[in-house]
Amino acid sequence: MSHFAPVALPHANRLINHGPTVLITSVFGAKRNVMAAAWSMPVEFSPPRVAVVIDKSTFSRELMTAHGGFGLCVPATAAMDLTYAVGSCSGRERDKFAHYNIQAAPGPALGVPIIEANCLAWMECRLIREPHTEDAYDTCFAEVVSAAADSRVFANGHWTLNDGNATLRSIHHLGGGLFAPAGEAVQARPLPPTRPG
Ligand SMILES: Cc1cc2nc3c(=O)[nH]c(=O)nc-3n(C[C@H](O)[C@H](O)[C@H](O)COP(=O)(O)O)c2cc1C
């Protein structure tokens, strides 16, 4: 049974606010692909926009440029080895979905591959064309056009990370295949008023 529920677009930035390593999916014609990306972030509130670094030489970049959009999925710890694997080989050599037995379905807005198994959230992103920079930079800007998250950890625009859902954590790449899972959430409190003088 899927625990995924739609996320309102004004809340989409929260899905990657904490800097998780993500899976970038792409499709064009009969070709599809998935890669890991440690570098993504929200950059605009309304409409919600994100920036993702996708090396110009990757197969992913080729497909998403041809299609005009991509999927961004937030893997959980159960997908850590898979994330490292799809970030360590190219879709030019193999169909990574078939090779690693990754189940994906077309997203509702753009039709890009969406992975829910062992993932916490996803969004479909429409590329913002930047003809004057896209040959020079690896950074891609995109508008989020649909989003969903596992309601056991994300609902009403908020992550809930506690003992009850401890296996459902995003992963954060430290380098060289070493990851840190997100910990429990801790609420910041207002500081006490400072004394004059
Ligand atoms: C944990 C991890 C994080 C990565 N982060 C990025 C990233 O942010 N940007 C990028 O361009 N490549 C990143 N990579 C490398 C790509 O995933 C890698 O080049 C991949 O093989 C590209 O696949 P493709 O040619 O099938 O598109 C990362 C790899 C790993 C393992």
C-alpha cells in the first residue's frame, strides 16, 4: 500500500530544504535514466523553483534537456546502496531501471519516472531554459509542477521524524559513498531576553 499523498506546491521546497541526496530521473522517447545528485536546493518560493547540479556530460542531462523536465526523488536509507550505484555508472551503458530492478511510474504532470519504493518524497520539475548559460554551467533551474511525499514522515508541509518512523530517513552524502542518515527533528526554542548592559 502506498503511503504517498500529494504535497501542495507552496510546501514543495520543504522536501529538499534539509539538503538530502536525491535521485534525478529522466526520460525521452524510449530512453529513461536515473542518477544520484547530492547538490540540489530550493531557490524560489512562488512559483516553487529548485536548482540542481547535473554535470553537462551525463546521460541524465542529455535526456532532461531533450524532454524539458525531470523527476527528483528523495531516497530513504533503504535506498542508500542503490543511490550510490546509480550515481556510479552511466545510463549510456545500461538501463539502470532494468539493471537494478527499480520500479517507476510516469509522473502525473510531466510523465517523468517517479520512484516511490524506498523513497520519502518526489517532485516533477519543468526545466527553465537558460540558453545563455546552459552550455557553460552544470546548474539547472526548474519549476516544481507536482509533488508528493510519504505521509508517515511528511504531512501538512512538515516533516515528522520520531521513534515511530525511524527507518524513514533521508540520506546525506559526506563523500566517497559515505552517507549520514537524517536524525530526529529537534525544535529550536526562542532565546531568553538579553539583559541590558
Ligand atoms: C552520492 C552521489 C552524489 C552525486 N551528486 C551529483 C551531483 O550533485 N551532480 C552531478 O552532476 N553528479 C553527481 N553525482 C554523479 C552522477 O550521479 C554520476 O555522474 C552518474 O553516473 C551520472 O549518470 P548518467 O550518465 O546515467 O546520467 C553523484 C554521485 C553520487 C554517488
